[in-house]
Amino acid sequence: MSDLLTVSNLSVRYPSREKTGWGKPKSYVSAVDDVSFSIARGETLGLVGESGSGKTTLGLSVLRGVEPSAGRIQLTLPRGTLDVTALSSKELRRARRHFQMIFQDPYASLNPRMTVRDIISEPLIAQRGLGESLDRAMINARVVDIAQRCGLSRDQLRRFPHAFSGGQRQRIAIARALVLNPDLVVCDEPISALDVSIQAQILNLLAELQESLGLTYLFIAHDLAAVAYVCDRVAVMYLGQIVELGPTRSVYFTPKHPYTEALMSAVPEPDPDATLRPILLQGERPDPSNPPSGCRFHTRCRYATELCATAAPTLREVANGQFAACHYATELTLQGAQDLRERKDERVAV
Amino acid sequence: MAEARDNVLDVETLSIALRQDDATVPIVEDISFSLARGEVLALVGESGSGKSLTALSLMQLLSKELAITKGRILLHAADGGVTDIVGLGANGRAIEAIRGRRMGMIFQEPMSSFSPIHTIGAQIAEVAMIHEKVTREEARRRAAELLAKVGIPDPVRALDRYPQEFSGGMRQRAMIARALICGPGLLIADEPTTALDVTIQSQILDLMRKLKNELGMAILFITHDLGIVAQMADRVAIMYSGRIVESGPVRDIFRRPVHPYTRALLEAVPRLGDIDRHRKIRPIAGSIPNIFDVPQGCRFHPRCPAAQLPRCAEAPPPRYDAGRHHVSCIHGAEELGR
């Protein structure tokens, strides 16, 4: 499989609200700091991490929803390579049909004064405004087709968003993202605002659409079980950096970074016979505007040594396709999701 | 209903309705459950199931448009006295003497449940000063002791800080301290970790478990997260559209669920172990009914794979019991008997 998206040394800085006497920001917060990864065509890469780890900023910056302060983002398309970071704002608008986004809150992301048909067709009309030749019949056919693939009926297109439940609204948002037939879709917490019984509908829908339309996903979520369910590979972020990256199974079952280990141990298993042995992290997440020296995780890491406080580890390959940013990645024997759950009983629930 | 257990709380056929113009819309119907000393009962449901309203009604904290229309909420004191919360009304000395003293409550969003203009210490000490008429110094001393117990570093200095200086996890710890300062027999926890990160969530759950064992209080834990239920609860009650559809010991509910909704819910949740097992999650078709337009009969029948029409659409399903496992479903008799 060839890479569709290549991100190299990407950083995003936000200015702090405090200003100096000259009106310049006093400091900057590095929300994303020197991050590199790639996603193959047809693949789903999961991006996990806690709030403030920079995962949403990273997702947005890949589409230039926020401007990167350094680094490069490239899309490899059949017609050639597109350097997303170098596009002018006009070129960017045209290029947006290659990459789209699905947001967390379907109550906030749909305009209440537009019908579903207008919402879904808007990206097509915007592209027509940029010179794409599309007539009304083509737009209509395209909207009906994508709406049906997303589980919406033809008569529902006449209605307004308020008539729909959370799960159906998310279907509308997905249809809007897919109407331009994009290559890459960034899904930012697409299920976390939904009820449990509806989450499964949306996860399965995303998987079906990926297969039928050949989509590539960057799937941002904090629900580790949902990520395991849909992702081929996973990147774990902590304070703006990727600390571990690899195939889902390896990252979950044989983690190489102590933060991943702690994260895996913290997920409560829906099984009363699985005894959880959580690794309770010391303290809270440090202030991202003033990250700890050396390894950013060392203040909460139970394996940290003096070296960790002074030298920052780099992300390096420690097993087949598995990368970790830890000085001791090859020496430590960390516990994976399965070791951290002791089963008193091997019967499988349900 | 009166079991030979050391119960802290008995809720009997409680109904809550929304008053709208001259009509009343039932929101919670005929729910019954009990909690024994030191027990954790999880009230599980999706949004709109009525689980949070049930929790609020226990403290008479329902907003004006909502009212308890039926049932009893019996709170048992250690000396054997019984109080019916429903009879106390929403205002007055009688209910105020119970709120915060014999029942503590913690909420999902700790920022909105603390006042930003008073210090953490003042807001925790206040509870003891009102209920137990202790001096300010004594109340502060006890507040500091509790902050230490919930794991806040440097508790004496923390007393003089403001809620916004605390992180989300710290605020949730402070809220637990405030709920526990009078040593209530019952703690109501309404989605206490939903706004927190997983690593912080596991710290808070661990803390709640420790405090429960140490202080012996009962916890009513309201959540939609089946993982938390499995790890925290002794017993579970599953709510759907204002009714309890199934309840029982946690192992029975997870191992031998009977109600089609409970079964469907368990099959809809992905698990970490799924990577290897190639288990497919199965969504529940359709969506949760609108409270103003609920289906007749069994509320779950339009989404139920095992529904028998017209039977399920005509009358509410009968309730079946097997020991402490209860289910309201027409299939209850044969399924529970197995």
C-alpha cells in the first residue's frame, strides 16, 4: 500500500493570551510539537490521547483548519503529489475536496436553517463556484446517492436538522463530508457525543463506507475500545508529541511506552469478572505551555530515571513497524491490555 | 418490598411527570429499587432514560416543571428511623436537614457545582457548619482532613484556593470531599467521571472504592458506561425510556442478561479484547423514543429483535423475578428459568 498522507515535522503553536507591552504574545503553547507520521491509502490511523494532548489540533492542522507553524503535509494523489502546506488560500479551497472532516458534535456542526439536502450539497456548490462543471441534475444525483449510502432516505432530505436524533445528524454530517468523494477523512471524536446504542451504528457505517468508497481515515478518539475496533494502526499522543505509533494489536498488547501502558490499564472492561489492575499515574497532566524538560512524561512515569529528566527521547522503531519515544523502550517489559485484566473465569460474556 | 436487609434506601413505585400547560407527561414510571449499607447500585441508561431525574428526585432537587406524582422514597437512619422523602416536599427545614447530611451528591461537571467566588475550603466547611453547627475552625479542620483523604496534596493550603485554580480531577476530588463531610449514609454519584480523562477517571474510581470500604456508605452510581458498571457495581438496574427494564446482581446482568435491550446494549459496546476475537459489535436499530411520543406497551418493542406483535405493543410487559434478578419482558419467565 502506498502512502496517501505524509506529515513531516509538523508543529502548531498557539500564542498565549497574555501580551507584552508591545502587543506581542508573552509566550507560545506548542499544541503539536514536531510530529511525523504517514497514512497509507485505505488505512485507518487512530489518534488517541487525553484532553490537551493535541490530537484535535493535529487533525485540524492536517487539513489546514489551523495553520501549522512548521513542517510539511503532503497528499499523494494519482495525479501527483500535493503539498498541502504550500497551497495558497484559493488553491487550498479547491484542494479541500481531497480531504474532509467529521466533527464531534452533530448538534453544533449542522446549520439549523438549512435543509438536509442543502447541507449535503453545499460542498458541491462551493466546488462549482471554484470552476467545477456540475449541473443541478448531477448535484442532485450525487446528494441522493451519498445520503442513501449513509442510511438517509430521499424524503428525509427535505427536512431540517432539528427533526433528527443525534445518530441521524451524524449520518448527515458524514454524508456532507463524503459528497465530494474525498481521499482522506479526518474523524474527530465522531461517536463520543452519541449514546451507546447509536455509537455502534456509526462505527459500523464508517467501516462500510471505507470499504465501498475506498476511504482513508484519521480517526481521533479517546475511547480506546472504539479505536481498537476500527483502526489498523494507532498513534498515542502526550502533550503535543507522538509517544508511540504502531499496528493496533502491537500497541495495545505489547506497548513500548509507559504512557501507553498506563492508558491501557485505565480502560474499565465491561466484564465484572475481569479484575482491573490500573496503573495509577502520579499527579495530573503538566501545563502544556511549560512542558517538563527531557521526556515530557517523566514527571508521571514510574520507570523514569535521571536521564529522562534531561534528555528528550526520539520516536524510533523498536519492533516491527512499532515506534516509541522512550529511552528504555527496548529494555522495559510493559504490560498490555490483556495482561492488565485478570480473568477469574474464561467464559466469554454474552 | 421490605427485605431482611440492612437497607439505606428503598424507592417504591416512583413516578415523575412533566407538567405542561394542563397536561402531565410521565417521564419516569413506577421504578423501584433498594440499596443496602455499603452497596453500590449502578443505574444505567442512555440519555433520556430518566436516570439523572431519578437521582435528582431522591434529594428533591427536581426543577419546577417536574414533580413526583407517585411512590415513596424511604431513607433509613442508623437508629432504625425511616423518613419518606416524597412527603417532605422540595423546600423547608426537613429536606434541608437531609440534603448534604444524610445524602451527598456529586455531579458530572465539577466546575458548575462550585461557586467561583468562594474558596474551596469555605464551600466544604459550610456544609458541616450548617448541618452540625460546628465552629468555623472545627469545620475547616475537618475540611482539610477530608481533602487529605481524597488525595489533594497540601490540603491546608488548598482550603484557601478557588475552584478554578484546580484541574478537573482535583475539582472532582474536592466535590467528593464536600459530599462526604457530614458522613452521609448514601452517596449519589451522577456520571462523576464522564468529563474526565481515562487516567484521571481510574484515579477517581479507585478513590471512591476506597472511601466506600472505609466509610461503609452506599453509592447510587449513575452512568452510561458499562465498563465502569462492571468494575464498580454490586447490583445494576437498566433503565430504558423512564422504566427499569432489568435489574440484578452485576454478574447476572453481564453473564445472563435477559431483557433484549440489556443484551443488545452489551453487544453494542466494543471491548479492548476484540482485536483478536474478531467479535463484531451489533448496533441497536432505530433510536431512543421521544418522551412526548413513547410507544405503547413495551417501550422497547419497535427496536426489539424478539418482539411479539401485537402482544408487546398492547400492554406493558409483565415483571418476572428469579431471586434478586428482575426483568420486565414477555420472555422473562422462560429466560429467567433457564
